[in-house]
Amino acid sequence: TKLWQKICSIIAGIGFILFGTYGSFNHAFDLKDFNNMAALDNLKVIVILFVVVTTVLILTQVIKPIAKVTASINQLADRNLQVNRLSIKNKDEIGDLASSNNMLIDSMRSIVGDLETSSQTMDTLTENMKANANTVTESMSGIASAVGEITENAGNQSSNVDRTINEIQNLQDIVSMNETTS
């Protein structure tokens, strides 16, 4: 992987720097020098320095960026969309992970924005539907009132027609009586 290649190249560079100061790799580990305690002490110091430098490099190049990505993901898991985008520019798996984390942040923010817009649209539509329902209710009340008036007027007209028919019959009776008497 890219990360493993990076770590190996760092270790190789440190080894070259450390062992290059003693001339050559073979000279640094020449068996005659092991009889000399000073050379052995120098080798111990070199190994300790190598381990410390490698540890520091691994911490700064690997663990810290992973900790940043982990912290960002934990904030997202806690529903904190105000989390900052990561500025890790590594060209390895950690960089890929940071880039994916940034895309996740952007996507979640976009989804929440879309949901807020949809919610506002739903609120507007609900208010419009309430207003339309009130208008329909008022119209239905008006229609019911008009139907009631029509029914009342129809009843009145029916009564008037009945009276008119009775009056016509009375007039007919009067005319018939007058014809019979004349």
C-alpha cells in the first residue's frame, strides 16, 4: 500500500542518514568493532535514535491524521454538522480516508439542507391547504344557507300556489253560481 511504502522509505532514509555517518553499512557492523565497547555504545545510541525518530515519524505521519479523521467521524456520529472539513493532503490511504470524510460531510450538509427546504415547502403547502379548506368551508356554508333559503321560498311558493288554486276554485264556484242563478 501507499502508506506502507511511505513508512519503508522513511525508515530507509533514516538508516542511510544514521549509518552514513559511520562511513558504510559494513563498517558500522564490522565484527572487530564489537570488541570495542565504545563502538557498541555508539551502535546502541544509533539504534535508540533510530527507534525514537521512527516512532515520532510514524506518530506524525500516520497516527495523528487517523486521530483527526476519527474525531471528525465521531462528531458526525454525534449529529454535529458544524464539524470542519479535514485538511489532510496525504497521497495515501489516510488521504483517501480524509477525502472520503470530507465528501461525507458535504453530502450530509446537502441532505440536511434539502430536508430543510422540503420542510419549508411542506409548511407552505400546509398553510395553503388550510386556507383553501377554510374557503371551501365558507363556500359550503354559503351554499347551505342558499339551499335553505331556496327551500323556504319553495315552501312559500307552494303555499301561494295552493291559495291561488283555492281562489280560482272559489271564483269558479262563484261564476258557476252566477250562471245558474241567471
